[in-house]
Amino acid sequence: MSSLSPHPVRRAVAGLAVLTATVAALSACRTSPGVAAYVGGEVITTPQLDAAVQEGLSNESVADLYDGRIPEYRRIVLQELVATEVYDAAAERYDVAVSEANVSAFLDAELAQSGDPDAFFDQQAIEGRTEANVREQVRRFLLNEQIATAIGLDAATSDAALRELYEQTRGQYGEYELGIISVPDQATADAVLAQLTADPASYADVAANYPNPNTFAAPESGTAEQLTGIGVDPALLAPGQGFSDALLPTGEITVVFIFAITYPEFEDLRATLEQQVRQEQQTAIDAELQAVRESLDITVNPRYGTFDDSGSLVPDDRGVVSVIDDAEETAAVTGLN
């Protein structure tokens, strides 16, 4: 008797727990093929996915595009269904909403400018997007704007904010009229710079004394980006002034003289500034949406694919055809419940 375990009943109970948990997990796996994805508390069923795929393929252009590539199209459709659920969750989190009427009004205004709405939707279909897909993209765009307002990003697009940004960044849009003269040594550079500062009109005569592929025979125009590319900080430049530096690998000294600087007017840059701000807004909104996405604990049935690092649904090569949530997987492997 001494060779027996001192707790045979306890071991039997533990073994039964493992068996019970394993059977429960396997049972759950058998019912999961009817689920395409879990998105938080929402379920995208396989019939829902199949219906969405069939609806998309009912468009002849979409069907032609994905002819022989139905699994790929199914992944795209499922990815979009998941994204819709993510946006629904984000809308609920930030207490915002976009109605079908809002979507229609936006589309009507945009398509009125094209003059041919039918041609627009035909082209979208050729590229694989149905009218329903387009409407959903518009809904997300409008939700993005509302989320931006909800988290306080909309102030950046006000006239005052844009004008402040203009003052902060206008230097990068400047046009510089400048002369560049390459001379053999620093002493010569100092003399050339002094002469140009005293008499800018003498530039052509001075430059003629130092013929060189890196010397401008006459002043030329340059952008802030070009100046930065040769190691010059445009913010330090002013009309009627210059500097000298060893900018060339040959050891020659480069004399740079600024004749004039012109900047675009605010209204000329408004569209560019708005685009810059909206890109920054979108980056912030994307971070918010990612936080929402992570909070939903999205699980996709591997038979339809798996999300890669970029957020795209790609084929799953593990050969698994059922959805197992984290708790079920742990129970099946460890026997814990």
C-alpha cells in the first residue's frame, strides 16, 4: 500500500478537471466554424460574411476583378466588416454618430463636382469597391472628423491656428535669390564676402574672378530644401548678408551671399497647411482607433486568415479552422479552468 499515491482521489479529481476542460474546449471549437470573427462583444457570423461576399460579387466589375480569387476577396470583405465594428465601437466611446443622411449629403456634394456620379461608381467597382463600400468609407471619414472634435484636435484647423503655423513654418517655403562662389582659402573667402556685403551689385565681376563648376556666374533662385541639402540652415539667412564655410569635400571655401528672400502669402499656403494639420490629426486619430481596436480583443477564425503587423488580413498557414479564444486555448493546453 505504501507504493500508492497518498492522494489518489485528489489526483483523480485533477485528471477529471483536465479531461473536462479539454472536452469543453474541443466542444467550443466544433461550434466556432459558424463564427468568422469576434470583435469585442460582437460576432461576425459565417453566414453574414458569405452574404457580404455575395453582395459584393453581384457587381459584375467586382466579380471580374476577383475571378478565381474568391478567398482573397473574402478576406478583404471580412477585414472591412471588422473595421466597421471597430468604428462602431469608437463612435460609441466618443459619443459621436454619422447617419445615412449625413453620408448621402456628403456624397451628393462631392459627386456634384464630378458631373458624372455613375462613372465614379463604375470606376470604384473596377477597383473592387461597391457603392456600399464607398458609403462606408465616407462614414468613417465623417466619424474621423467628429472624433477629432471629441478629442480636441479640431482647434488646429482654425484660422488662428493655421496663421500661427504659417508664421512658425513659412521659412521652409521661402525662395532665396543667392550667389555662390567657391574660393581656394578662408582669407579669400573673407575678402569676397566683405566685398559682396559692401556692394552686392558687384557679384558678377567678383564671381568672374573665380571660375569654378561650383560658382554661380550670376545669382540664382534656390529653395530652403536645396539649401538644407548643402548644409545651410535657412533660418540663419537674411537678405544682404552671407557666410562662408567648407561645404565641399575638395577643401575649397564656399561663399554664400543672400540677395533676397521671398515667402508665399498665407492664403497661398493655406491648403498646404491644412493638409499638414489633417495628416497630424489622422495620425492622432489612428492612435485612438488602435487603442479601441486593442480593447476589443479581436479574434478571427483562422480559416479566413490572420492579421499581420500592418493590420491586413492575410492567409493563415497554421492549418487551424476554428476560433479558440484565449481562455479556451489555455484550458485545452494546461487543464486550467
